[in-house]
Amino acid sequence: MARKSDPALRVIESEAMAADEPLSALFLSESLTDLNEGATFLDRLTMEEVTFLRSRANIIRAAKGDGIFHQGDAHEGIYLIESGRVRTYCTGPSGRELTLAYWTPGHFVGGPEVFGGHHLWSGEAMEDCRLLFLTGPVVRDLIERMPSFAICLIDGLVAKGKCYSQLVQMLGTRSVSQRLAQLLTIMGQVHGREVAAGLLIDRRTTHDQLADIVGSTRQWVTTTLDRWQKDGVIALDGRKIVILQEETLENLSVE
């Protein structure tokens, strides 16, 4: 059940000015500077090369909630995100999901395989998406025709490798409380908007979604957020979170 909002926070919606959706990817990371590193992996291509690449791609439109590819399915190619957001996640034997990342325009999804094999995780459209689909044979042909594309692809895979290495490091070296504090700090950077009460994370996020990212349960996330609200670190307004004490929250991510 949604909690009744603190009257002091009622001004949040009116103070938050309309703005374009941040384009940064979102994932658990030790560093707050590498979130969008892979979004420009095709920038070294010339306009002619980009035009040729697009001529070899199939346009895929995915509605919010659609599965784009599924863990265990045969790998057929990679998807370049032109608009919308895509969540990648893996599913354990029990059916429990772990969100790996939210990817935004400029990034590609569908790796690490690029020529064949099977998907190691799944991809889901979080909103209506437009994607360019490059089949494995097309990717191979582009590599052979355009060495610059091969370098671009390596750059993109390096960025993905850093992302998932950071995730493994976070899962292996920080407690769940530290991971949640780090996630909120990252979300403040990616989706933050200054308001009178503090730093508004200007995205409606369910406790289930937070739990899927930090590797916990909705009940635990709810209890922890309630405790941090009582301590004056954050404030909750429906599905939105306001960071009241940024430095304290950052300290919680390492203590």
C-alpha cells in the first residue's frame, strides 16, 4: 500500500521542471563516471559507414514490457538501441531475477556473443523502443568490410565487460545495505533533480525493481528505506525518493 506523502514534500512535483529524460545507462558500479561509456561506441564511424550499417540492419520496434531476447535462446545477433530503455537481467533456477543494467540509446544489447551461441541473460523493453538488429552474419560481414566497425565493436564489448565486472565486484565486496546506498547515489546522479527538500530521484521506481538490482527482496528494501527515512537520510513520496543527506548516503555505501 502506498504511504501517505509527507506534507513537506507536496511541493516536489511543482518544483521539478520538465526536462528531457536522462540518457545515461544505469547499473551498479563502483565508479559513477563510467555509466555511459559505451553509448558512443560507433562514433568513430563516418557518415557513409553509418549509412551502410543502417542499410544492413532490420528495424525492430518493441512495446513496453516486450521481451527482446531470452536467456537460453539461440543467439541471432545484436540490437542497437535508437530510442527507449532496455533492461537486461538473468534468472536463477528458482525464478528469481537479478537486474544487470538499464541500457539507453547509443548502447547495444544482445552480447557478449556476436556470431552465435546462446543468450546468457534476457532483455526487456522498459518503454516503447526502436532498435536496429544486426544478425551474426551481418556483424561478421561488417567487420570484414569495415575495420573501423571492428574497433567500435571491441570498444562496446570492453564497456560491457567493465559494467559486468563492476557488478560482480559490488555483489562480492559490499553488503546489501551498501549496494542499496550506492544504487540510490547513482540514481541521484542519473535521474537527480534539485528541489527545495533535497535531491529528487525523478523516476518512479518500485521496491521490487530496487531489490532486483541489489540482489535482495522487496520486504528488505522497504524496511531499509523506512529506516533511512526515519534517520532523515531520505524521504519517500509515493514511488519517488528524495535524498536529503547526500554525504550520509554516500558514507552508507562504504560503511
